[in-house]
Amino acid sequence: MAFENHEVWWVTGAQLLYGGDAVVVVDSHSKEMVDGLNASGNLPVKVVYKGTANSSKEVEAVMKAANNDEKCIGVITWMHTFSPAKMWIKGLQQLKKPLLHFHTQHNAEIPWDTMDMDFMNLNQSAHGDREFGHICTRMRIRRKVVVGHWKDAEAQRKIAIWQRVAAAWADAQDMLILRFGDQMNNVAVTDGDKVEAEQRMGYHVDYTPVSELMEYWKQIKDADVDALVEEYHQLYTCSEEILDPSTEAAKKVWNAAKAELALRAILKDKGAKGFTTNFDDLGTNDINDPMFVGLDQIPGLASQRLMAEGYGFGAEGDWKSAALYRTVWYMNQGMTKGCSFVEDYTLNFDGANSSILQSHMLEICPMIAASKPSLEVHFLGIGIRKQMTARLVFTSKVGSGCTATVVDLGNRFRLIVNDVECIEPKPLPKLPVASALWIPMPNLEIGAGAWILAGGTHHSCFSYDLTAEYWEDYAEMAGIEMVYISKDTTISEFKQQLRNNEVYYMLNKALC
């Protein structure tokens, strides 16, 4: 039910050359195929059949309607028969939604014994789809091409991936990120061109002073905080110290719950889909000042739980990661393994098992936890609040996943994607934080080296369920560069790809 408010439109290309009766057959075949896709159970978004397009005016009308329909997140086109591509020009010029070209056919096999010219006239996808593909390429239309029979599970899988990405893309077009405070001083990689990001990817980033958050904090009722603390006790493993409301640890948990309620309130009130924090800006500096107005601890627990709800999050003012995590979560809906914002923390050199510990001060999403998280309070000696601080402590599941980040290279955005293998970590008795331990593919030497060469951030957005194919579709929709680090990557070939891409984007900018 995660995508019940979305739909994808199906438009079949045809023409009137073969007469009205032929179009009736085309229409019936199309309805059968769309009904079959919806009944397959393999597509997360409903496909809505919008009829045949038999002329330039009909194509333009349906594309304009798709643009103006809020539920429509993309268009699937299929050329049942020969559909002259010039009639698609005006409509394709109008289309602003993602496009998937499905190269398929109503029948699976050629009816060798009975096929005649009438059958040929009504089953020319092999012809018509190439004509349509040519005009899309000539017009430089970004799209995904899926080839396969409509009943085939693999073809449906590819469509399902595109649907999830299209849904997340639609979600990003009105994405507001609240940036509480600025970024950590002098850090380059977490910043970027917010104007270009809004033009290219839909993100809008607003600076929000912590003092504004504190106005919401003042309105939070004690009874609501008590109820949330009780929810913590039910959901997480808690020590006796935390369960005893008279202890300092319990008071820190109570304050963390109040911060969560305040953050959720301001995010909902402003219609924001994500936020960033900065451990050097938590309100009034002196916690012992009688006039103190600020958070007594960085809202790490709140950030962890809000990520699980679907709010984007980025640490140290990293608005690009906050927006990208929201997109990861949105695509990930209904999947089982989880996703999180993460940070490269420290390296572990151990031969073939050399790995990177992924963590942060506190803010790792509990969706990736291998077991029930523990709610704990420990001293945090970084930032403006060197205080006892509440957080969820856990280690991640073992398994394969994919992590991604977006960097601003000045003349373009680059999406960097790396397959990773999460392995079993060792205990961290002196570092009570949430963490994951992974080997970047194909190994630490090449995976980390390629990431660094590509200009990758120390923050990324990780998912067990998403694959590079999702990110390829995302980059296509956004019109941004993507580089992929996989089990087959070599440094020499990757460096050559980066050089080639640099030339391409420099020439493209010069020509524009």
C-alpha cells in the first residue's frame, strides 16, 4: 500500500493506416496486458491504461494530461504496431514525467503455421518500437528501455524498479529540507549548489535556526513526552537505570524524547521531508545559563527514529545526504531489510576481509539493526554539548547491499554507487554506537580507492534492498552523472571512465 496514491500511465502507439477495426484489436490487447501486469503482484505501482495514440494531437494531449495529473508519476509507452515516430515529437517535447519504453509483444511466440499478413500488420512491435526508439534518441529523451515479454518475471522486475524510482523522483520534486544551523566549518563535501540542486533534483533547502525549533519544544506537553518514553521502553532493550525515572540517564532519555516530538512537530508543520543537524549549533551555548534555550544534547535518538519514519537526515549540515536518504527510504518502502544514513568511520586492515566501520556519533537508522536495539545513555565528547547523550546501540545485519552519495563537482552533480558486503563485526565495548562493518566491492583497496578518485563523501545512503539498477534509473531521470563501483571494477578502467566523463560533460556544457 506504500504507493497507493501513485499510478503509471500506459500509452500504446498505433495508427489508423490499418483501419478502425485494427485499432480495436490493438486496444483489446493493450487492456489485457495492463490487466495482467497489475494482477501479477510484481509491480508496486498501479498501471493505468490510457488508450491508443493514433496521431500527433492524441500523443500531445495524453502527455500534457500526464504532466498535470498529480497521481501520475511516469509513462510507459509500447508500440503495438508501426507508429510513425514523427507523430510523437510534439508529445515528447511536452512530457515532463519519467518515461519507460517497453519493447514487448502481445503474443510470446510466432504462430508459425497460421501467421499471415493480417497478423503481421497487427503485430509489428519489432518494427514500431525501433521507430519510436530512434525518435527518442534523436530528441535526446532520457528514458528506460525494458525488453521482454510482458508476462516474464524479469521484465516485470525491471518495470517495478523503474516504478519505485519514479515514485521517489516524484516525491523529491517538492522536497523541503530544514537545515538546523549551518554545516560544520570548512567542510567542502557536505555543501554544494542549492539552486542547481533544486533545478536538477527538486530539493529545496531552508536554513532554520535552532531558536525556531525551541519554540516548538516549549509547546510539547509533558504527558506526550511520558507516553513516548514508555514507547521507548516497549520497543528497545533498556537498563534498570533508564527505566528508573529518578536517574540522570532517564532524564536524558526524557529530554531526547521531547526533542523528537519537537522535531517531528516542526517538520510536519512546515511540510519538510528531511533535516540536518550540526553538533556545533544546538541553541544557547551555556547549558548552565539560567536563560538557557537550547537542546541539552544533540538529537541523535530523534534522528535515528525519524529516519525510520522516512524523514531524510544528514549530519553536520549535509543537506544532499538528507535529501538522498529520503529518496532511498521512499524507494525502499515495503522492502524488508532496511536502509540508513551512514558515515565512513575507521578502517580495519585484515587481508581479504579488510573493511570499513560505518557509524556516526549517534545517527544510524535502526531499520538495519540485526536484533533489538538497546537504548543507552553515554557521554559524547564532541561538539558544543559534551554531555551524556541518549542513543540506540546495535550492529547491522550481515548481507549484501548498495550505498550511494551525490557530490557537487561544480559543473555537474555526480552520483557515486558502490556495492558492499556487510560482515559480522566484533564487539565495541568502549564505543557504544550503532554501526555496520562492510567490505566495499570488489575489495577495500579498489572500492575505497575508486570512491576517493570519484570525489565521494564520507557520508552515504545505504540500503540492503536497492541495487545499482535503481540508481541507474535515478540518474537517468535526474540527468546527472553516475559512476558505479562493483565486483568487476578495476582502478585503471575506473580512472579512464572518470576522464571520459569529464570530457563529455565539459563538451556538453560548451555546446549548450
